Amino acid sequence: MKITREIAGQVRRRRLDLLIAFLLFGMAMAAGSFYYRLYLELEDRQRTPMRPPAVQIDVPVLLVCGQGFMRPAKKLEPLTQFVRMRAPQFACTDLPPDLQVREPAGMAYKHLYLLSSIALTWIVAGTVSWAALAPLFGFFFGTVIVLSYALFRLGMGRLLATLGSLALIVSPLHLAHLFNLRDYSKAPFILATLLIMGWMATRALNGAAVLGLSVVAGTLLGFGFGFRADMPIVIPAFVATLLIFLPGQILGRVKLKAAGIILFLGCFLLAGWPMIERRSSSHRLFHAALVGLTDDRLAGIGVANPLYSLGGDGAQKDRFISITVNANALRTHGEERPPYKRISAEYYQEIGRHFPADVLLLAYASTLKILELPFMNPVDYASLPNTGVLLPNQPFPAGIESETIKSLYRFWVGVLTSFQGMGLTLALATLLLIATQNLRLAAFLLCCILYFGGYPAIQFETRHFFHLELISLWTLGFVIQRFAQLIAAHCWPVKPLQLSRLAKLLRPLPRLVLAPLVALAVALLGPLLMLRGVQTWHLGDVLETYADAKLNRLELKEVSESSETVRFESPELLASLAAQGPLHAEYLVAEFSSKACDFSTVEFVAYYSAPAEFIAARGSFRFDLPVWDLSHELTIEVPADSGQVSKVIFPIYQASSNGVLFGGLELPKAQAGCLESLSRVDDIGSLPLPVGFIIKLLPDWPNQPLYKFLSKRDTAAREQERVYTASSNLAISNRELGSALAELPGSKLSVHTESVQFEGDTWRIRGKAEGRFSPLAQIDEVELARDSRLVIKGEVRKGGLVLGLTHQDAWDGSEIVVGKDSWTTLGFYEKHRRILDLVRDDDWNRIETVVFAQAGPTPTTTLYDQWSVIQVADRGRFVAVFDVPTAGRYSLVLANAVSLPRARNDVVIDEIGWMKSTRD
């Protein structure tokens, strides 16, 4: 009775909150259902990026049709068309009377509750159709918004909590993932558990409440486990909350904490037992984590080191990791088919042992990305992997056609992006404000931010962390709330005496903040610096082993593949690989020098092929990718001193069951002389790192950082002039880079913004960015021959540029089409490639940009053969080279590449001209 009275009292006190939550749920459910139906109505279904909400959607179809939790034993065309979203609905009468069924694979049991909820929705709707699932999508969306409101209320008033919830309702990133219900469905369970953790940490609950909330949290996570297998990631955070962050002493209430943990884990096991029993949930966990460590995934999170990397670039990362893990197990254990779960876990543990500082840095880098999510300019969504259904360069989701709604989106996104770059600052401010009053709560919030912001580094894709957009909105609301309370308490209404009182109150603030700030810096940076020292000491010895490895030089055979490339093969190596077992790995060492080479960098491809009979039988995998093609591109700097060499040490594979056969090295024909030798490592077992790592040993490698760093913050690694080319595989020699440029005859300059300034013989783009990809200037059409190359030289001091070579007045390289009539043409006089004079017309028109709708039909005339684009974003000297594809009249467009509203450009261009190609 006492508990019942307490609950009734809470309901009375929270009546207004319950009303707001009810209204938000209704609004969000209507918005989610509406947007789901809107997207279903978009034209050209073949080009939409939407995917079915579950892997085996035919299972709930048969469940609705009375066949049980089964799949068809044979392919049924009507059902296949529905599953692939090529048909809007399916009728059970389309099933043959003699239907043969089979038990579904483990993936279906992995999503048992999700598939069952889909079947239940169809049963209630009375029809099996995609449109009938709109209430289910809306329900999940509404639940997420209500839980977000409750989380906001932990740190702010009703007004700010409501505004934060509304921001999530209209969030393009949030809506973009609603359609993938398999990934979206985890959000309510994770947020609900986070809410319970917040209640436990901020409220002095009695024992019964603590145990009850533990039961609810365990049941929620166990039930959510049947929707998405990500739920166990929350278990350590909840257990830590019980053990450390309950009000009171850390060592107090031991029995209560132990009972809470037992109930929590027990309820999780009980609710999730149907999935746990099948053991279908975690055998790919470490595989997914290893895929997250491949080069392009680390580039997406902003982490790099040019000396070492785990390969696997491109579309075949999953297959590369599988072959790599099995090859490493064969080397270390001598087992040909060991349990993949065990050997992938061992592989990941080896990475942690060799690279402890990198593992911690990944968590920090992920957290920094997560903290910026709600404030990102939508044009930057393209930098996030797997962003779902999003229009490029637009602040509104796909399918929105109302100009009113578009205008509201632009306004709201403009408000949020005004805080861009402040995610970390807001988080630190929140922590410091809380720390001045309660260190335990500040520590709790810090651990939550680091844990929930850091775990997406396991595999950094937006489908894994889109729901964490809430974190920075929470910190923003908390900071606003605290300052509003301060002003309301001490200087409202505003009077001079009260303003001086406020200044007096703020005077001791630096002293109060200093100690928590120092403690926070030590807590975050101390472990990273210590681990970097340990890793540097360890990796120095490791890389010495690679540098001193015994090699057997291979005889190479040159094979011309085309007029542009050449392939080097080793008959000896290929014969040796063919004599090996079904799976075999080797390490090769490619050495490059400048003895017969006039290039500062070399790009080559480790080429793979497959037997013709294998290609005929299994020539493609998902998305029509060749199953055998592990080919990947490698880049190495060539030392200027001809007496020195740069080494690339990389693994090669033979996997006969997958048709994987290493073929050789492919280089641009102009760079063939850079390859000095190709050798194989005599004893692969002597190499300390797991198979799969690529090591680049430059002559000065001992002086380079032996740890990964944030690529945009630590890029002082090398001070050489960067060369950007279009097409990307264009080889430019040092002699060509140093050659004189011919002037562009008869050219005129069109200027759009006052950011373009002139200082003597150079012109400078300096000023605040108007918007991403907004045009700055254009050199009007000039006649260029096919054997010419357009060259732009300059220096990026801040910001960056997008350079576009246009043909026939079209540029689609960044989803922008620039019309000439939008520019004001000014006199452009050039002599010896220098700008000498400019007459400015102040009456210029604003340029309009036209964006192609992603979901629209493909244009009948493609523009991809008419444009070339280079984005220059790294600080320092640069050379941009455009290879003219066909003879004709071309113009050069300069556009902005800065997305931060407060960011500024400072780019100097001192040479523009063209040079003759030496390719013929």
C-alpha cells in the first residue's frame, strides 16, 4: 500500500510532465508514421536506399499466414518481390497449397522479438503490407521521443526539455534511420536503461525502488536483445551505476547492490533466453569490431597514422577480415577451421596488447564525433559512414516537398549549427557546473559520456549511434538552464546594482572551476599519454623486427595491362602459392627509391584475381561485388635521396575456397621505375603483429609517432607540398610539378563574394564562410587541348576550397550545378600567370545552387564525363592538377569547403595555368 501511495503521489506531482509526454508521443508517432508513408510513396523504388526492417522478413509473413516461425524451403517469386520491397503487399492466398517450409537460420532467432512484433502488427492491421507497418515505426519513434523528454527533465525544466524533444522529432539524422527498424528498434531500450541509471544516480531511492528498477532494466535489455544484439553493451554501464554511483558511500549498501546486480542480470537472461539459447548473438561481435579498425573506418572517425594500418579498404572488408583472422589462426595454432568466435576474439586481444593507446584514442575520437552530432551542418553528414536516407547538402530529409517545411528546417538547422564546434565545450561546461556542487554526479556524467560516446568506435557507423544525438542537446539545455536560473535569482528584473551583485557572485568561479578542470584533464589525458609512451617503446622494437626481417628477392615479370598501367608478376611466387593448402598467407616487401623515379609518392595496387571457372560459378557476392577481389590500393612516399629506400610490408593471401589468388602489383606506367624490388619474408612466424597489418617504413620512421593521432589535429607529421589530382590515379612527376606553366589565354574572372581579395601578384580567399560549397569565383571558359593539364598552386592557411573543372557549363561534382548567368563577369587580365588588375562590379547577383534529389530518377544525360572536382582541405602548400579528358572549352570554379558557421577561409592562390602532359 505504501508503494502504491508513493506512485500515486508521483503521478499527481508529475501530471504536467505526463501531459507533455503524452502530447509529444502523439506528435512523434504521427510524424514517424507520416514520414514512413511519405517515403514509401517516393518514385523510382530501385534507387531508394531503404532496406527491409529485418533480415528475414519472410518469417513474419509465414507466421501471419499460419505457417509458424518458418521460411519457405524454395524461392517463391511473389514473396521475394514483397520482401525486396518491389511489391507493396502480399496475400497469403499467393502461397502454394503444397508449401514446403524449413526452420529459419540463426539470424531470424537473433531478431525473434522484432520479427514477432512485425507479425503482430500485420495481424492487427488485417493485411500484410509495408504501409501497414507505419504504426509500428511511429510507435518506436514516439517512444524514443518520450524517453528523451524524460532524460532531458533530469537536467532542465519543461520548456527546454520540450524544445530538445522537438529537435529530435525533426532531426534529419534521426529520421534517416527510422526506416531501418532493425537498427532503430534498439534506441528505446538503450534510452530507457539510461533513464533508469539517471534516476538511480540522482535520487536517494530506497532499497525496494533500487531492486524494482534493476528488475525493469534487466527485463528491458533482455527483451531488447530480441530486437537488436547491441543490448549487452549497456550491461557494464548499469552495473557500474549500481556499484559506484548510487547516492551514499561507495562501499555502503553492499547487500542491496549485490541483490540489484543479481536481479538485473537474472531478468536479462530470462527475457533474452530465446536468443541466448541459440547462441546466435555474439559470434560476429569481434568480427564487427575488427571491421571497425580497417583504414576507411578509422578515416571516418578522424584517426590516422601513415606508418601502420590494418588493411581491408574497399567493399570487401568483411571478407578480408574473415580470411585474415583464419590465416592468422593457421599461423599461430595450426588449425584450418577453428571456431571463428574464439580466434576473432584472440585477434582483437592481440591488437589491444600491441596498440593500447590507439584503442583509447578511438574511444576519445568517437566521443568527439558524437558530441558534434546535433550541431553538424547537414552537408557534413556525408562524412559519417552509413548515414541512411539523407539528401546530400540539404537540411531536410528525403521526400519533403513543402516549401514551408523546408524553410522551417533551414531555420532550425541554422539555429543548431550556430553551436557547431562547441560539443566538447558544452560537455566540459556541464561537467564543471555539476562538479562545483556534486563530484559524484559529475563523475557519473563523465563516465556516461565517455562510455556511450566511446563504444561506437567498435564499428563507427551512424546506425550504431544516431540515438546519441541526445547527449549534446542535453548538455546545451543544462548549461542554458543553469545560467537562466542564475540570472533569474540574482539580476531579474535587471538593475545596475543587481548586475554588480552578479559580477561579485561570479568572481570566485575561476577558483572553483580550476581544481575540477585540472582533475578532468589529468583523468582524460594522463592515461592516453602514459599508454602512448608504453606503445612507442613497444612498437619501436616491433617495427625493428619488420625492418630486419630476412627476405628472399623475387624475379619480376612485367605485364602491360593498358597504356596507363603496368603489372609486375612473380611466376615463382604464384607457383608457390598454387602449391599451398586451401588457405595461405605470405608477407611481401616492396621497396621504392628515386634512382629511376621522378615522383615523390607512388600509388600501387595489390592485385587479386580468380580462376575462370570460379568466376563463372560464383562471380559475385552481395551488391554484385566479386567475391574474390581483395585488391587494394597502397601509397608510399619515395625518398628524395636516391641512396635511401621506402618499404611497404604487406600481407597477401590465397584462399582457394573463395577463389582468392594474389596476382601481382599494378602501378601507373609512369611510376614503374620507382619499384626497386619485391621480396617475400622468409619466416612469417617471426613477425610479431597479427597477419593483416600493413607496415610502411620510411627512411626516417624511427622519428615518426608510433601511435595513431587525430588526423585533423596532429597533422604536423610531414611538411611536404600536397598534390591533388583529378582523376585520382593521375601520376604527376616532380619534373612536371616544377615546370613552368603557360598562361590561360583570353580568360575572364567572375567573382561572387567579397571573400576574394587581391594582394599584389596573388589572389586570396579570406573571410567568413557563407556556406558549404557556396561558389566564390570562376574563371570563364578557355580552350584546352586533350593533352593539357590545368594546374592551381597555392597555400591553405585556414579552411579549404573545392575546385571544379567544368565543361559545357555544368559541374555536378559536389551535387552543385552552377549557372553562368548567376555570375557577374569582370575583367580578368593575366600576364605570366599573375593577376595584375581587377575591376569590380558591385551590382552582382546571388548565386543559386541546384541540388539533385537523391530519390529522384536518374538524369538521362549523365554529367560524370563532364566534370572533375578536387577538395583541398589540409593546411600547407598544395598543387591541384586537372587532367583534361577531352579537347574543348573549360572553366574553373572555386567554391567554399568550410562548414563551420564561424570558421574562416584563408587560402592563397599564386599560380594558375596549364602544362603539357608527358603521358604520350
